[in-house]
Amino acid sequence: MRNVLEACGIPAQLKNDRLWGAVGEIPILEAWPQVWVEREADAARARDCLRALDRAPDAPAWACPGCGEQLEGQFVSCWRCGRERES
């Protein structure tokens, strides 16, 4: 989520990313990672950017021309061989 926000030009911080090992010593809800938007003025735009993650990809699924791997539409390169989708 932090990477998505930063790609949208919204500075964000990841908090509690190393607390999972303390579960049992502290309540589980205190150990969950959190993404904080640095400027309150960016909060509404940040929500819009993150809602876009829930939308289905516009591009159809495709087969890699290099190795034949079946990939979902949101991927622009093959995870197996690294070849990029042809336009």
C-alpha cells in the first residue's frame, strides 16, 4: 500500500512492520502493520488511490510469448521468464 501511495505522489510511512514477533507480549491489534499518510491534506486522495487496487484490471489475461505462462491482465511482464507483454 505504501508503494502504491508513493507511486501516486503521496508520501507515506509504514509503522509496526517489525512488531509481529512481539505478539503474545502485546495485543495482536497493536502489532499489525499500519500505513500512515504523512500529510492530512492527502488523505482523501490516498483513499482513492487505494480503492483502485480493488478494481478488476482493464487488460485481459495473456499468455507469455516467450514461455507460454498464463498471466493476469495487470501484469506487464512474465514472472517466470521476465519477457514483457506484447502490445
